[in-house]
Amino acid sequence: MHRRSFVRLLAGTPFLRDFQMRSDIPALRVVSGYPASAKPGMPGPYPGRVVSIRSDTCVDTSTGAANDEVVREMMARGLCALTGKKTPVEAWRQFIQPSDVVGIKVNCGGHPWCVSAYEIVAEIVRQLGAVGVPPTQVYIYERFQNQLDEVDYAPHLPEGVTIVAAETANRRADNRGYDPAVYVEADLFGEEDTRSNMMRLVSQRLTKIINIPNVKDHGATGVTGCLKNIAYGSFSNVARTHQRGKSHTFSFVGTLAAVEPLRSRTVLQIMDGLRGVWHGGPFAHSRRYLFHPKQIMFGTDPVAIDRLLLDIIDEKRKAEGAISIWDRSPRYLKTDDAGARDRDPNVNIIIREPGHVEYASKLGLGVHDLAAIKVQKIEV
């Protein structure tokens, strides 16, 4: 049985409407020679619109295994509902042409418990093939090769798909995979390297990008959703934005996501909510904070999807008796114990900045009226 409903998002979350008056927003300098396209991929053709497909049978919570057949149906129904097309191939043709070189931005940091699902990634590649994009024009990408190696997408994909990273591992001084001519410059904490450079793959090779984040919380941003996955996953030297209890992610996430050509080429957001992490993210070192929303969200507007994600994570934390991702009280801040966050959901090691989602909307990356986001919910 398939049930569908439409809802409008209510303005119940304390977004920081006065962020333009904040005195702690650092000066950011964007350098890029790439012009914006006439119709950039973010927010794309469906601003403010999200399709949420849910199924009770998509994941076996006892084993963590996803049901490939159900996931494929969820993918088909989600893209068709978003675009209004009758078949998945017609739906995918709204975003992808046979000549495109397509990047699929996965999220591998939560291995083994919560990463961009094999079933979702494989179905995207199948549908790209149906549109006419050969495997040799498809790139699965992430920043760190060691994370891609752990997840190991290759056995699930056809021969010819390239799986590539910009660096060998996190926090290594390896910049060969980055474009020296496209960057955001900022002195945030007096660091020696003040530039975050875009991946060469993104700036020089890809023509379209599909973004597949997970449902996860994050110690600095509140959540790591569409915006953070595409921004921090496509640029170097981003961990420097949050340390010593302070986070500059409020303005930095959206600024990175808005840099061309990343903004124009990222044409589709597919939020993998088969599994989720409500605390200790984004790396999910144990199953303690794992949960199963059993849904996939589709849209072109990353702000709209991430606005929903804020509520999903905060409501789960509330149900678990944990402090809100919006809580900025110093009494919950503990910066002298790096493991405190993973052990205690009522401890922050950084004052979180979930307002980065609204900041991104003011940069034009998504819908401006966050209370008017339209959500189509479908049960499969």
C-alpha cells in the first residue's frame, strides 16, 4: 500500500534571525574564476520542495542490512514524485544527460554503522546507465582515500566506475588533489594555512554532482546534512573551523557550498536516512547512538532538506533525554576531554551552530522562507 501526504513546515525552531548582526562572523574571501550557470544546481528547479519516502521494510534493524528491492522502489518513487515524471529514466533525464561526467558525493566517515548506503549508490549508477551515462563517466568521491577503502563500494558497482579521493587520510599535508585557483580564505584561529581549496575533480572534471549525505548529528554544526557533506567534502583544510569550544561553521559551510562551480554543478540531493546517528557524529564509532529513520529524502534544495534534518536529529535527541542541538549554554561545554562528546549526549565539546542552514538560505542556496517548505511524504 502506498500512502502520501503533503505538509508544510512550521517555524518552530529557533533560527537565529539576527545572524547578520553577529560580530563573530569572520571575514571570508572567495576566489574562483568559474561563472555561475543561469540556473545553478542549488537551489535548483524545486526550491523549498522535499519528497520523503519511508518504508518499514527498507532496513532490518537487527542486522543493519538494507533491502535492495525496497530501496530501489523508494528511489524510483522519490525521483518520480519530485519531478512529476512517470518513469525513473524520465525523472533522471531532468538532471543528467549522456554527455555528463557525474560525481556522486558519498559520506564514508561513519563506517561501518552509517555511510551512504551501497544500495542507494548502486541504484544511482544503474539509473545513470539507463540515461546513457557510461560507467567510465561516473566518479564516486570523498575527501579521504582511507575512508573510501574501508567502505569499499567497488564490489557493488559496474566495472569502469572511478572511486577517488583528494587525500590519503584525514589531516594529512597532501594537497595534490586540490585546485590552487579555487578557494576560500579566512584566518579563523590564527592558523598557518588560511585557505580551503576545492577538489580538482569538482572544478576541472565533473559536470554534474549528486549529493548523498546521511542523517547524522555533528558536534560543531548540529547536523551534517546536504550542505556540510557537499561543502566540507569538496574542500581541503576544513577541520580548522571548529576548535577550543568555538565553531565558525555558522558562515563557513554555506560559503563553501556557494563557491562556483560546486554550486552550479550539484544538481540533486538524496538524503540517506535508512540509518542515522543522533549523537557522537559524524564518525559513529559505535552502535550506541545509531537509529533507523527508514526514509530517503529527495530534492534540489539543500536548505530545505537540512531544515527537516535539524528536526529529525533534535526530536530523536529529545526522545533520548539529550540536550538540544540548539543549546548554546556554556554549562554543557567541556573542551578539555576529547572523548566527552562520544560518551555523554549532554556534553558539548564545541558550541554548535545549527543556524548554518539558515545562513546558507541567505546566500541563495535554498528557500528563503523556511516556514514555507513543502514536504511530500510517501509510505512504501
